[in-house]
Amino acid sequence: MMKKVVSYILIAMVLIFTVVAILGIWDIIDLRNVMMNAILTLIIIFAASAVILFIYTVFMRDTERKD
């Protein structure tokens, strides 16, 4: 289930970046500001997800499994 959600999110992001790039090529929008903001946003999302993954693997993982 989670893999499908992440896959759809990644597909949507690729489509959005493609549309923004095409609009920038045709000089409809100023591509420098948009791409810089998009890259910074992705860096922030990556850092936040790394912290959440660290917290989950260290503190929330069930270390005692009952077989």
C-alpha cells in the first residue's frame, strides 16, 4: 500500500517538474526562481523524511519479536 502511494507521489512530481520545465523553455515563466525554490523544497522534504526514518528505526521499531 505504501509503495503505491509513494509511486503516485513520485509520478505526480515528475509530471509537475516536466510542465514547469516546458513552461520555462518557452519563456512563459522565469525558470530560475521556480527551480531554485523546488530544489530547496525537495532538500527540506528529504531532510525531514530522513529524520522521521531515523526516529522510526531507532525508537519505534519492535525489537522483540514473538515467533
